[in-house]
Amino acid sequence: MRERVPHLLAYISGHGYGHIAQTAPVLDRLRESLPELRLTVCSAAPGNHLRVRIAGDFQLISEAADFGMKMASALDVRVAESLHAYREFHHDWDSRVAREAARIHELQPDFVFSNVAYMPLAAARQAGIPCAAMCSLNWADILESYCGAMPGVAGMLARMREAYAGADAFLRVTPGMPMADLPNLQPIGPIARLGVNRRPEMNRRLGLQAGDRLVLVTLGGVATRLPVESWPRIPGLRWLVQADWGVVRPDFSTLESLDMDFTDVLAGCDAMLCKPGYGSFAEAACNGIPVLYASRHDWPEEQCLTAWLSEHGRCMEVSRHRLESGKLQESLEALWQQPQRSSVSPQGIQHAADYLLAACTTDLCARSASHRHN
């Protein structure tokens, strides 16, 4: 019989919602096997979104352990501002790591899990706590792509990669960037929530007629609003957007008016309009929903995401101009003409949950034995 309850400390990046979309299903699956798990989450993402996505009780530390890249919008990176922020972050690197190591020591987790902040991994090692990372990207590769040739960046990249490589494992989610330079890389399958198609109920709530199309518009967790007031109306099509856009048009409805789980809403839509992002693409492919997307072009993760979705789902790129002008009817019709494909199985959830189950319980037994010996 275990002498103490296993404790997992999870760091989840607040850079968009894709990191939550990857991590939450794994934490939920882990708790199915380990119901007594004590969970602490450190994240700057909105607490209400975290509590909707992560089932059960957990302690929330509302702080950022990373910032990814500074964004002007969901599609545009502020490169100079990001580089300045990284220089500030690394200016007192040793002290920053030491402070986080002290906090980890105080929290006494059995395992540290990061998606995908690197500093807590270095701190966990300093605190003597085993740790792992999981993501489809890492911030070292992202920073190098934008700023690798700039003065002083090489030293920061070396620290970042050392932190990632020092973890017990880096679980690279499919689809994901190659990360061939990480010696601890462990590729795992896709991760996505599966929704329940509640379209008849959605039709009643939205007043849709038989044959009407419903398209979900989502740009992830980076605040961006499209100029939809000037979009042309498309007969028989209803757009679904978030309420805080404040759109007042009869061919627009709000997500909130449905009062349903987001993934259930997605599963009941005819298409999704989005940017290339892990959460959107993986959930679309796993729920069999076609995707219209506007490229981010310079985002390094995009190529692996779009190549994977093109192989496993139905998708089509539209220009930034068409996205902003709403001239999307022809593209949507062409998208719906693509042959249907079998939905993808999110096998990575079980892969990652099995890894964490073994890591948490193995280390717990070792720590309990150490306490008895002492």
C-alpha cells in the first residue's frame, strides 16, 4: 500500500491554447488510472479555460514559466520584442533557475511535466526531481528560426537545449517538428479530444434549417478579431464565433449561445476556419472535420502541421486577404468536394499517460523507500 499520494507538477504554456489541448487529455487519462493523483498546474493561461479542459480538482499557480514568442496577432510574431524578452529572461538565468528549483523543492512533487517551458526542467534537475517535456515543438527551435543569427542568441539556445535534453524524456507529439538534436526524444501519437456530434440540438438552438452549413471560426488563444462586418453573406451558411467579438449579423452566432463543450461543437460543424495550430488541426483530424486555414508562413511548426493534415484530413489553404475579406465561398465549396477520410485515432494520449503513470509511481515508490530508510 502506498504511503503517500502521488503528486504531479505540470507546467502548461499560455502561448495559445494548443499546449492545453495537448496536455489536458493526458492528465485526464492519467487520473483514470491514478484517481488519487494530486495535481498542481503552473500556467498563465486563463484559469477558467484550464478548468474546463482539465477534469477534476487541481491547485493552480497562475504564473508564466515561458512566453514562447511575443505575438501581434494570432498570425503575426513580434520578432524584435521576442528577442528582447528572451535576453531579459536569460540575463539572470542562474538565479531564475535557482528560485524555481526552490519552489519545486517546497512543492515536493514526485514528477515535473512541462509543455513546453524549458526553465522548469532545468530547475527540476537542480531540485533532484525527475521531469519530462511533451510538445509538438520546443522554444529553442522556434527562437533559432527567427533570431538564430542575431548577437548573443547562440548562448541562450545552448541553455535552452541543455534544459530540454536534461529531462528524462521529451515526448514529441505527432504531428511535430523533427527535434533530431534532442537525445531524449520519444515520438508519440497524436493527441486530441474526441467530441460528440450534437448537430440536431445545435440546429434547434441556432435556428438552422435542413441543409444549412455551420462553420466554426477559431484563431486559438492569441486575441485576434477578424473584420467580419464587411464579409459577404453566403446563402445557407452560418458562422460561429466567440461572443466577445460582438458581431451583430443574422448569419453569425456565438459559441457561448450553444452552452456546449467546445469539442462537441467542433464535432457538429461542417468546417472550421482557423490558423495552423496543433490543437485545431489535431482535433479537426480526429473528429473528421474539414479545415480552411490561413497560413502563418514564417511559423516554423506550420510545415509539419499542414503536411500531416493534408495526409490525414481534409484541408485547404486560403490567403490572408481572403481570410480578412471573407471571400471564402469558393474555397469552402472546394473543401467540401474533397473525399472524406477516416478519422485519426488520438493514440498519443495513452502513450503519454502510460509514461507519466510509470514515472509518478516508480519515483513515488523510490521516495517512500528513501523516507523509510531515513
